[in-house]
Amino acid sequence: MKPKLLLCLALVLSGGFATQCTYGYEVEYQINHTNLTNDFSFLQISAARIHYTNNETVFFTVIVTPKVKQQSEHFEGHLGISDSHGFIAATLVEAKARSKSIAFQFLVSAKYLETSEFKIEEIAGEFASPTDYCFNLKEFADEK
């Protein structure tokens, strides 16, 4: 065999190349008022409208109270802003620790509520597949 081919085979078989872990699947739950109460009681979603002069906004608070096997540091919040023309921006929302829960808080202009969403991603461990809990902002913004 040729020396270069032998070297390549030796590197591949010995694990000489850096590898990156990829998830085999991702579980995503679409949250609505019904399943929030029945199936995802560890989540609380509230919204308050704030009326500025020309730009009505909505202040969201999403509280996660981890179950016994869940750990608060395994949750991340992701906000995706869109309008009728498509995607505008995405950002990570930092969690604030509370006594037995964590809270995600963010402010969104009312004109982007219809097509924007918030996602809580739970990653149970380094090699675990993530579980996402997503909801459309409009559905929860109209609460009183």
C-alpha cells in the first residue's frame, strides 16, 4: 500500500481526527394554553402590555420550575423575531435564577407578536438530544 493511504487509514482508525457531536433527533413541543396547564405545568407564561406613545410593547416573563430530575442550568431561552416578510432576528435570553426556578424576561414590540416565537431548550447532558418547548408570542400576549 501507498504510505499516504496508510497514514490516512491509521489516523481514521485511531481517532486522530477531531469529531463533533451531533444530535440524532430533537424533540419539540408546541405550547398552547391547554397543554401548558395539563402537560407542562413546570412552565408559567405571563405577558403585560406596555403602552408607549407610538409603539405598544409586551413584556413577557417565562418561569421554569424544574422537576426533580431536571436541572435549571440545562435550560436556555431563545427568542425569534419575525414579521410578515420573514425572519428579522434571533437572540439568546439570559435566565435569572430564583429560589427554586429560573425566569426568562424580554420585551417585544406588539407589531412583531403574530409571527414571533420563544423557545426554551432543555439539554439534559453533554450527549443528550435537546427538548424544545416553543410558543407563539401572540397566543400569550392577549391575556388579561
